Amino acid sequence: MKEHSVTDRSVEDLDAVAIRFCGDSGDGMQLTGGQFTSTSAIFGNDFATFPDFPAEIRAPKGTTYGVSGYQVQFASTDIHTPGDRVNAMVAMNPAGFKVNIDDVELGGIVIVNEDEFTEVNLKKCGYPQGYSPLEDEQLTSKYRVFRVGMSRLTRESLAETGMGAKDIDRCRNMYALGIVYWLFDRPLDATIRYLQDYYGKRKDRPEIAAMNVRALKAGYYFGETAEVFPVRYRVAPARHEPGTYRRISGNEAVVLGLVAAAQKADTQLTYASYPITPASDIIHGLARLKHFGIKTLQAEDEIAAVCKAIGAAFAGDIGVTGTSGPGLALKTEAIGMAVMLELPLVVINVQRAGPSTGMPTKTEQADLLQAMFGRPGESPCIVVAPRSPSDCFHMAIEAVRLAITHMCPVIYLSDGYIANGAEPWRIPDLDTIPPIRVKHPTASDTPFQPYARDPETLARPWAIPGVPGLEHRVGTLEKQEETGNVSYDPENHEKMAHLRAAKVNRAAGSIPPLEVRGPETGDILLLGWGGTYGAITTAGDRLREMGHSVATAHLRYLNPFPPNIEQVLGRYKTIAIPEINLGQLRQIIRARYLIDAVGINQVRGKSFRVDDLTERVEALIKH
Amino acid sequence: MTTAQPPTPLPTYKPKDFASDQDVRWCPGCGDYAVLATVRKTLPKLARRKEDYVFVSGIGCAARFPYYMETYGVHSIHGRALSVATGIKLANPALEVCVVCGDGDLLSIGGNHTIHTMRRNVDITILLLNNRIYGLTKGQYSPTSEFGKVTKSTPMGSLDFPLNPLAVAVGSGCTFLARCIDVDAPGLGSVLQRAIEHKGTSFMEIYQDCNIFNHETWFYASQKGSRPDTTIQLEHGKPLVFGTDRDKGIRRSDCRLEVVQLGNGITEDDLVVHDETDRTLAFVLSQMHHPEFPEPIGVLLADPSRPTYDQLVHDQIAEAVKKNGTGSIEDLLRDTETWEVT
């Protein structure tokens, strides 16, 4: 469609734009946002996405609690977050408008489907009788509001297809996307290809694909011909390292990482889980990969899932289970079993806002202490946390490597924000990823000692059933060193407790040091972990641009910590720890290193805004 | 991972080959000893290698079982033995996995897994050592204790109606159901052999005496004097006859069963003929309770027609490989829209 891009209207170049699509949860906003992202990715922009949807699948139509949103920031520069402020919003209905308008920057673009701003719909989302926000000058004067009769225009453009009103109305999101494509000078071909592929599979309704394509084009031509928009915007491609790129979300990256890890370990993988938001996409992804020898099992409950993974590990598979906070709580006792049996187990926890059921579709980082300490007895586990959607790939491989190398459970703390968010990812060269060494002993002349130790890793041997001469029992009762026999001996128990802890600590020897971005020494170190990397890094960069002595460091390994952490912490006057919780990492850092670390905390079901974070650090500096 | 069968012939095992070097620590006189001895005696009769057995248990007195077997074993956590066993079977279907647990383990805290393991028909053998009491925690009532049972936690009598393990198993779609008695070594041994050989979930309810906290709870069925009149030995294709003089039988009366005295015109031809393939009959038999009825002993149901879960999982993998070829990770990473940056 490039030939259409030259018009009389002026074109403004921008570094980065954050767009939010919002509407009813049945309006197809996730698909629309996803398509905009794909197109921008192929165009060469850097991007980061934030899908935001309710837990209710189809909440009553037109209500505020049924609003589904998708935010994407696309840029010609290197970006790490989906953007604090929305530069352009598309609202398919008044409820979407109402819920999201406060996030739009002053002077930002707001495109609304004015046909939906009816008296009935306005009432449904709680506006007072006789009031329409579109007629409220105090409100509309803050933004550049464009009123487009998308429902009517979609119907008109598809009238001659002879299709029913319901099918036609379902194409409104593509009409909206067409407008936005025109406004931001994006090519249509990737979405057309997608629509043809996706709907083309529906053999019973082949015409659906064509209708959607037609609506998309109609929206685009509306932008071009209707002269509603005085300016078009252009965001040039970003400068990325050469290579083949794809878009990836955190949960997709976990799936690919696990498959790659199984291949690197030359070992089969069993993944057992119970459906839970926001972790279910991991089993959805793996269940499609049976031709990789991946075994997936939807268990009867969370406990069954983790126990199946542990059983599979005993028999020689890589045992993996995935869940979210409430499920991690249910798996507690079984993770303790894996600590005791000393079997490799990976537990993926895609954190969400708690406690209890909490806000299932909203993000949080409040399971750190649960992962670290939430088990009976002295029960240490390795804990890792990916820092971005694409990092979920690398850290999944790391989790498997550490579990196998040290024969112990690894808890992997992802979160809803990076699990569902997406970014561009340069597809790695798998040959650069080292193999994961798996040693299964075979029969020897001496009696087999199931709890003998590798002097380097302190791991016990991973002997698997089916091998003659290595018959042995593992159990959850305390065991005698080396033989593994049941033991209640006080000296032995003390020794074993220390051994299990030392084994986990040994992992520090094979993990990378904590890296610092910014000055080597200075006033403030922002220490983060997990999914807040994007916001903290961006805020740190901004603060340095403002002249402040601020560095950032991000932990991907939480137990054990990278070996150089204490050194790094000692080089800054103030350690500030931003977290989406009430201060969990801070508590550990304070306790372990006797440092009076300062917390920057929020629990709003959302990641940090760079603005907020910057302001709070500035306040700290002034203080 | 499957175990390749080595070319060497199957070794000849003796019961002591299956005994680990650990001292057995059950209370002297416990019914578990009898079961352990029978299991060790039975395994040498089966065409399986020692290294292919995995004994899995949960928590409880019975759950110490794996420590005493010179096989692979996992003593797991309370209630979860079947989940661990399912994971083992999933990873390596070539293994012979046996689960030994008590009534609290399998029917109370682990009840959920019992139901779901059976409906999936995972190829494992379950030995339920049912003593109708919590022994390890020193004598609280269990899910199979009788209504009104006076224990430390129920001084005025238990208000829970007991659960019927065999009826639950029938309802859960279990494909092999049997009942045995701890001290009946020949009966237990022959059923165990069949249970292990059965492809699918085999469930054996074993009446087991806890001589400390619930002594004699099964004596009506286990003692030689009373046993012929209080139990009925099931044999496929044979009429349901019982009694010291084998002069009583079980007859259908509408949809129910009734005990009849043979003679006076009633012959064996009038009696129910046991059919191990009849799930409805298995349910009806599971409802025969002492003292109204003799309690069925032996195999209630053996249905080899359903494929096992572990087999189906591996079939799907084979099918996926056949359809798509063995997965290539390089392709998988690019199995979406990609773009080049130069």
C-alpha cells in the first residue's frame, strides 16, 4: 500500500508512539492490537505490548468491567516498556472510553466509534442521564477527539456482501485498524495475509476472511479520503542488530525455552499443570508440540500436577509444572518433597495480583518470599526470574540447567505483565547455547549410594528405574547421608540440612555476575528483579540524562544471588528497590547484607510507569 | 524413555531377592507383614525384571512398604502416591509401577487422585491396605471406619458414613477391581499376579488388620471358622455359592441380590453366575456387606478392553511425529511472522 502514503496532508515524524485499542471484551481488541504489533514489528520498529483484559470472558456487553484493552508502544529507538501515557487511543464503545481516557496524554489522539455512544450504552457504563463525554467540552478540549461512525461505515462498506448484521458488526475492529494503519502509515499486507490464513481455515465460512479484509481496507481508505485527520504520523524503523526477528510474548518464550532445554539436555520433558490464569498459555503451547516428544498432562489439580512432574523426574524426564500464585501455594508440600528427594523439577510461577484469588489477569511480584521460604522446614530452592518477554526463553533454559545440575527444584518467577506482553526478539543461534550435561549412572561394582555427592555441584546421582543394580528407594523422611536410608540421627539431620542449602548455594558458581547499567559508583542504585526491568531501566536512563548519579541493576537469579552482589551494593550511597509488592526483595537484601535499602513499591495490578518511577527516585534524591 | 529389553534371559528370582536390607519396622502382628511376604513371594512368578519395578507410596504405616522392597521406590507425601506414580509411568511406560497405600492416604487426603487415576486408566497396580483406622497418627477414624466409631477424635462416635472403596472404583471407571484378605496368602498372591499383568489401573482392596488400633475389624472375614459364611469367593463363569457346606448362594431378585438356601427346588442354576466383564454386576457385588451378605473376595471386574492412559499419550506422540515429522526447534522458533534486519 506504499503508493498511497503520499498525500497532500503533512506527515510528522515521531520517535515512539503508544497506541491503546479498547472496547468490549467481545470486540476483538486483543486481535486488533496483536495485528498492529505484528505489522509494526515487520516494519522494523522496536515495540513492547501490554494486553489488559478482564478475568470475565464475556462480561455483560457495554459495561466497564467488560472492557478489554491492548496497548502497544512502537518506536524508532530502543524501548523497554509499552509506554506510560497513551498517545493515541481507539475506543470502540463508551465503556472503553470511560475506563481508558485518563491514561491518554493531554493533546493525545482519541478516535471513537461514535455510533456506540447511544443513550443506552452511555447509561450501561454509568454515565449520568443525558450526559455524553463526547459533548463535554471540558473533556474533549484536552484531547484531539475524532468521531467516526465506525458501526455505520462498516455496515455500508460490507452491505453488498449480503452478510448478516452480526457478521458485519464483527468486522468493526478491522475497520478501526484500517484507520489506524492509515494514520500511522503502516502497510496492510501482513494483516491481510493473517486474515486470509486465519479465517481461511474456516472451511464452512470462507467469506469471513474476505469480509474482514474489505473492512480493513475500507477503514484505511476512510482515513485517506475523509480528511478527518489533518496529519499523519510516521515512526521510522529502529536500528536493531542484524538477524532474523520475531515477536514473542513471555509465555511463548517459556514454551520455546523448555523445548530448547530438553533438546540441549537430550532428555524428554513432561509438563503437567492445572489450568490457571495467566499460566495456561504455557500448556496450550506445549500441548501442540507432541512431535518434539513433549508430554503434557492437564492434571486433576495443582498438587497432582507437580507430583506428576516429580514422578516423571524420578523416571528420567525433565519434570516441569506451571502455575500462578494460588497454585504455587498448593504445590508447596510437593516442592518440599522434590527438595528432599533431590530430583530436578522446574516450577513456573506466572505471578498475578493476590492474595488468594486476587486479580487473576493483573500483574504483581508478591510471590518472591513464597518462592524463597514458603515451605515447611529448611527447604531451599533455586529461584530465578526472567526480566522481559524474550528473556523468558533464556531463563527457562537456565532453570532446566540448574535443576539438572544441582538435582533440586527451581522456581521460575515470571509475571502476568511479561507473560502476556510481547517484544521483538532476535531468534538465537541455538549452537551458541551450551549443552546441558545429564549424567545417569549405570551399574557399578560397589553398592549404589543414592545420596552420594558430586564434589563440585553437591548433586546426588540421577539414577533412573530400569537400570539393573541401581535399585534404590527415595523418600520424604530424613535420610542418611550417602545411603539414603531413613535416619532420625540428630547429627545427620543437621548435616543434611546444611548440605541441601550448600547445594543450592553452589549454583552461584555457574551464574553470571550482576551487571550494572550506569556509573560504577554513585548516589543511587536501583535494584530490581523480574518483569520490572523495562520500567526501571528506562527510568534509570532518563534520570542519568537529567544529570543524576543513578545506576540500575537487575536480578534474574534470586537464590542464590549472583556472587558479586554484595560488592555492587557497596558501591552506592543508597540502594533503592522498586518492586510490585510491599518490599519483599528489600526485606531479603536488608536482612542479608545489613543495608538500609529503600523501597519503591506499588501494588496496583500494573507494572511501574516510567514517569512515576522517575518522580519517586527524584523525590528520594531531594530527600 | 523406554527400557530396551536386554538379550539376557530373565533371571530366576527368589522372594529374598525382593527384600531390601532395611529392618521392617511395623508393629509385630501387623497385617502389613503378611502382605509384604506375599508380594515378595509373587513377584518372582511374574515375567518382569527386578529393575523394572517401582513401588510408590504416600504417607502412613502401609506407605513404608517401598523401603522394604529391593526395587526402585518412592516414599512420597500424604495422598499423592498416585500422582507420582502417574508421572513415572508417563515418563517410562515400560516400568511396572505398584502403589501401596492405606485407606487414609488413598481415600481421604488422596481421594481426588484415586478417582482421576482410575478414570484415566493409568497402567499401575494399586494395593489399598484398608485397616479402617489411622494407625500412624495413633488411632483416629478413617474414611472406611464404620458410622459411630469411637476413637480419640470421635469420643461420641464418628458421624461420617463410611466410603465404599470398590463402589468408588467402579464409578470411576477402574478396569480391574478385586478384594483380598491380608492373611489369605494364596488368594492375595493369585489376584496380585493378575492385577500386575492387567493393562490398566488395577485396584486391590486388601482387608488388613491393625492389631494396635483396630484389631479384629476384619476378623469376621479373615478367620477360618467364620470365613466360609461371611465371604464369597468369586470365580469367573461360576455361580455364586458360599457357606461352610457350600449350601448357600446369591440369586437375583429384581435389581437386587438375595441370599438363598440351596435345596427345596433352588439349584445352582438359579444363582448369579460371576462375570468379570460385567461392570454393573461389579457394582452390585460391591454393595454386598456383612452381615446381610457374604462379602465378595477375588476379582470383581477385569476389563482389558480399554487402552491405557500411558499408551495413549505415547500413541499421540507417535501420531504427531508421523504427521509432522520429528520436531525441529529451528523451524519452531520461526513458526510465526519473522523479519530480517540487515
